[in-house]
Amino acid sequence: MTAAIAKWGNSLAVRIPQAIAEQVQIQAGSEISIDIIDGKIVLTPHRRKKYTLDELLDEMTSEHLHTEISTGVSVGNEAW
């Protein structure tokens, strides 16, 4: 498949056809990595690792803990 390169401000842009976007599960706002490999532009969807609660809690140390922060008197539904 071929696509045309367009000017976008001081940069260049290429449209990704919907069929390809669906195949690689990207949408507007998705992050991608852009690399040059053997003289070719390679776009790769950037997948953020999803952490479990246990993985996140394993990273907690006493250095990450803080004291309770006062935000003033409880109001409305906060008061119980």
C-alpha cells in the first residue's frame, strides 16, 4: 500500500489508513515509536506496560510514604 506525504506546519505527515490502524490497534492519540532501520522509516505502536496492584505495591518503600495532608474541614458529603 502506498500513501502520500503531506506538509503539516514545519513537519511532514502521512495518513495511516483505517484498515491498517485497526490491524495494529491504534487510534488518534496513540503513541508510536519512529525509527530508521536500514534506511527505512519504521513505525511501531508503543504499548505501555499495565501493572498489577501487587507490582505497584512491591515498589513502595518507606521513602515513598508521606504523612497525612490536611485539606481543611470536611464539607458536604465529605463530612460523616
